[in-house]
Amino acid sequence: LSDVDDEYMTGATVEITDGFQSAEDKLAFTDTGSITGDYDAARGILTLSGADTVANYQAALRSVTYRNGSEDPT
């Protein structure tokens, strides 16, 4: 992750694309001091927002987790 013209970022998105099942698939993120997350369960999109350094966004993106709630995930 890099930004060639600034050391700060204001947002990032993570999206489940292939085979997304809204009733089963979930992305999660624990808010930090300045970066917050909002998950749109209907579309499978996690949006991170808040001004912070590129390094802190990189750490935040690495902390995103995926969970499949199905008893028989495919």
C-alpha cells in the first residue's frame, strides 16, 4: 500500500466479489483511534474511513477478517 504524493489517507474499501452470499459472508474490522469501519452486509463491502497515515491504513487493512456463517461453506 502506498500513496506517492501524501503520507496520509482518508479511506479504503474491501469487497467480497466472486460468489458473494449476503446471508453467509462477512467482513469485520475493529475501529482504531482514527480509522473506523462500516460493513454493508447486503453488498459485501467494508469501508474504512478517517484521516491517518498510510502505515496505519496498511495495518488496519491487514486486520480485516473474513467469516463464512454457513454450516457447509463452499
